[in-house]
Amino acid sequence: MNGLVFLEVRSLRNGIVRMFREPRRLVMVLAFVMMVAVMVVRATHPQEISPFPPMVRTILWTVLGSAAAIGLCVRIAVPTAPAYFSEPADAVLLLGAPVQPWELMLRRHWVQLLNFWRTALGLVYFILIVPGSFGEALRVVLFALLYVLMLDFVAIFGDRLRRHHVPVVAVGWAFSLVMAGIAVVPLLRTPLSPTDLFGRTFWFLTNSWGHVAVEAGIVVALMAMNVMLSPRLAVLNWERLMLAALRRQAVRGERTMADVVRARTALRVAHRTFRPWTGLAFHLSGPWVLFEAKLRMWRRGGAALRGAGVLALLALGAGYFVGHHAPGHAISALEFVSYIMILVVGTPPSMITNPMVVGAPRAVPLLMAEQGPSFIGWVTAYGLFWTTAAVFGVSFHTVILGYAWIVALTLVMTAWKLCIWSWFPDVGTRNLAGRLALILGGFAVGGIALLWLLWFPWGAIITVPWAVAEMWVLYRITLRRLTWAIGLARVNHGE
Amino acid sequence: MLVVSNLTKSYGGEMVLEPLSFQVPRGAILGLVGPNGAGKTTTLSCLAGLIRPDGGRATWDGAPIIDQAGLVSLLPESPEVYPLLTVDEHLELTARLFRLGPGWREDAERLVAAMDLTSHRKKLGAALSKGLRQRVLMASIALRRARLLLVDEPMIGLDPAGQREIKRLLAEFRDRGSAIVLSSHQLDLIEELADTVLILSKGRVMAQGTLAELKTGAPDELEDWFFRYTEEGQ
């Protein structure tokens, strides 16, 4: 067997074996079993089994399906792809090996495919629970596959382009202005139909078939921009940039290499905290995760924090109320407000958590430069998501309600975590009460999902593993993130 | 023989390696010493082909080293292994990658025992400590019998037994005819193993020669030379 093939096969095999050996992965195993159960039920009972009218059924399926699919995608992804690929190990163990460049290229793309696989697996699940006919389900999957596939593959090229950071930032700013205009103008136009997806996103185009082709081209182009400038990648780029700056400082003798190593380690931890939100889930919940990170800055002011928590809850209530009556307007408005807040208040998470960036020269201009791409990343991500959905004929409600669910759930979690930070400032260290509160919060969030049990029989199949996983992840991730943030605060501010 | 001539490298317009030239014959060890930021790791990375130098040439027996598959091995300061391969699988991977002959398994067995990896051979890379990762890499490099070995701070993170084994393996490599460039802050290691020493400071060569040459007219201890030469460069 060829050496590289051996590496791929054994890594994959060991990864799968490890996944099933570790007790904490049992949640996923359970989820897989449930998926099979759903598949069997759907195969043997072609008719929907539900006492509810079609609209309610659609809502339930969509909400549960989105949450479960995204949750599973993320949880399946976490233990595999990132651990599998090790560029530094490649640099040492493959150095000098008589392998062809195309083999190495293939290896990189294989990793990309693995990243894609985690999402695809979730989408297979999605097809099982989507409402309506098989044809509609297939359209949903096709649309999502195309969306993610484009993101994955364009990322390869986008990554190369973003190495020329400054020009891309300039493009990002220009693009921000254009897209902001596109987003704002339709909102001001009246009357506006909430379901007029094209009208809101590309209001200047008619909805004829001829233009659909044009729009598809635009979608591809915009996706490229989106990926190049997306917050997830921008964060990574930021870190590379700062590490490079640190290395230069080390070379000049202004810092030691140990500083660089510490920074690199710190950034790895930061990555881990955000890893569960990457991919499709990041694009759906990204603004709120980031918003939450901004609020962390206000943590030292207890009143401000509590105020922010209340605001988040109010936003949740308002979002629910308005969304219930006019989902399109509500989500657009909420998103737009969140963009503005991020733009005004925000700094990328790496800026907050990176100890080496704090106080670094050029931090402010770099920070400013970062905001344009981040902002436009979100604008385009959501716009494109909807637009692509429309191109593939996925119903507006299917997309919007799934998204509303994610936003609502993230808001609840955010509000709860804000309260925890406020009540138990040292929760990340050894505060038992804080930890208990987090666990209870996890149960509360899981409980929201479990409520579906009362309303929809098949909800149990989906929500039980999902809720368990959510509780676990909420506890672990929050704790890790808090430990990290508090530790850094002490380092940075001598607390 | 490794011949490096006028190797230069800059980052963002700042020179981190000024024209650097040296030679390492087969069966010899060049000790690369210098303070933090002197350019030691950059030199090794350039030789390994991980960083593209701005100028200069590095050849092995007259041909560019970058063109010679299987020639160079690098043992970096931060040892990285594949997280989802076991110790045994790392050695098997090396054998497959470098298309080693049928006797590689016996060699691998001997190396696993020599590096005290026997009880860890079924562990995944992700579960190994830094010291164990270092040993896995060393075993892998020893297995493929690289002719040119670039070693960056090999002793960091190793216990005394591991350090002794690394020293033994480096000496074995040298005796087998490999050329070794050994970067280290541990001057006693350099003094013990190196045939020639190159002292770098801020990318400049401050001193270069055999131990005997450098000792001429200098204090007895290598540490004293080190400070004398590097302080000249400040």
C-alpha cells in the first residue's frame, strides 16, 4: 500500500475506533441509532404520522430537523477532521519522501472532503426528517450540498487570496457598502412581501428564469467573497497575521520564541472554543456567537453585563413575537441590528482573547480593517443562504424557521451564560455553584428541545440525543471558554 | 558533503540570515549555536526546504538538496506526529513512504526497544507526551537512515535516559556517514558531539571552525566563547 494511502486509511480507521471507544462519544452513537430508526420508520410509514395540520407539522419538522442536523454535524465533526490532519507532522514525516506533488495536493483535498463529509452526514439526516415529498427533501439536500460544497472548495482559493491581506480588506470594505445598500434599500421599500426572497436580496432583478441563471452566477461570485471574508476564516487569518508579527518581533529580539509558542498555544485553545460553531452552524449562528464574545468585554462591569443579558432576553422575546407574525421582517430586522451592533461594538474574538494582540502596535488600524470583511461576511452569508434556497425551490418557511430556531436557542444560551458570568465570576476556575448553574442551564436548554415531546411523537427520536448532546456541549464548551477568558483577563490586567 | 554558500533570508525587509556559508562532510556534526533569534531555526528550515531562502545555494554532493528525495530529515524543536497513528504505524508509514527494504521491521523493533517505546507502541500520537513524540520522530528518522540530518534542540522535554539515547543515536548517525546540523542551546551537547561549531548572532556568523581552532587564544570553556562571540554581535 502506498505510504500516503496507508496514512489516510489508518488515520480514518483509528479515528472511528477511537470515536466508539470513548464514552463521551456514546451520545453520537445513540444519535446514529436514532437516525437509523427514523429511516426505518419513514420507509415503512410513507404517510406522516401526526395529529397536527400540515403547517404545524412543517414547522415542527423544520425546527427539529435543523437543530438535530446541525447539532449532529458539528458533534460528528469535532472529533474527526481537525485531529486527523496535522500540517506540522506532514512537514516532518513527509519531508524528503519520494511522493509526487499531486499526491500531496490530493491529500489536502481529501481533508477538504472529510470536512465536507461531516456536513454531508448531517444532511443525510436532514433528508430523513424534512417535511413533504421525497422530491422536496432532495431539493433541500441539493441546495445545502451546493452551498457547503461551494464554501469548502472556494475556501481553498480564498485562503490563498487572503494572504494579500490589505487588498482584500479594501475589497471587503467596498463590498460591505454595496451589500449594506442592497440590504437596506429593500427594507425601506413598501410594500414588501415577507416571502419575496429575491425581492429582498436582489431587488433589482426580476424573477424570470433567464435571470435565475444570472443570479446563480452572482451567487457563486458572492460566495467566493463570502468565504474569503467570512468571520471564521478572517479569525484564522488574523491569528496567522499576528503570529507572523510576533515571529518578526522574536527575530528582532523584542520577544522570545517562547512568547510565540505561548501565543500559538493560546490561539489553539481559542480555536477549540469556536470549533463547535464552525461550518454551516457558524453561518447560522455566527453573529450571536460573536455578539456574545463582545459582551464578554463588558463582563467587568456587572451592571452592564446584566443589562446586556436583559437586552438579549428582550431581543429574544421581540424576535419571537414579531417572528411569529412576520418572520421575514423580524429576522431581517434582528440580523441587521446585530450587524450594526457588531460593527459598532465589535472586535473579532481573537482580538479579545489573544494576549499578544492586546496592546500590540498597529492593533487599532488592523482592528478597523477587520471589521469590514467580518461585517460583509455575515451579510452575504445570510443573503446567499436564502437566495440559494430560493433557487432550489426550498420553501421560505423551511429555511427561515430553522434559522429562527437557531437564533432563539443561541440567544437563550447566551443570556444564561451572561447571567452565570455575572453571578459567578470565577466559574471557570473552581466554583462549584457556577458549574452546577451551567449544568442546570444545559438541562434547561435541553428541556426546551424536549418540550417537543409533548407536541410531536416523533420528536423524541430526534430531540433526546440532541438534547443530551447539547447539555454536554454547553457545559464543556462554556466552561472551557470561561476558563480561558478569565485566565487571560488575569494575565492581561494583572488581576 | 553538504555545502551551503551565501544563504540569505529576510522577513519583511529585515535580514534574519546574512550570507551564510558552511560545509558539513559525511560523518561529521556541525554544531549551530547562538542566542534566541540568531537565525538557527531559519537556517534549518531553509535547508529542509520548508522556507524558501532569498538567495544562496545548498547542495549535497554537488546537486541541490531540494531536488534529492529521501536525503534530508528534520527533527524540529516542537515534535509533531500524526494524532491518529500509533507509534508502530508511524514507523510503518516511514517504511512505506521511503520504500524501505524487507528488513525494516527488524530495524523498527530494535529502534522501538532502544528508544524505550515498547510499552507505548499501540498508543495514538495524540496520547503521547512531548518527550515520547520526540522519540517517535527520532526512531522514524533513524529507520529511514537519512544522509543529512537537521536537528533543532533535540533535548528539550526529554528525561535523562531519553537524552542519552538521542546522543547515542546522533553519534550512530554520524558513524554511519550521515552529515548532521545540530542546533542547540545546550553547549555541553555541542561540545560533546560537534566536530565543528558555527556561532550565529542576529543572522551573522560570529565564529566558525573546529573546536580546536576556536579554542586557540580563547577561554577554555565553550560557554565563555559563546558569550564572547555573541556579545560581539550585540
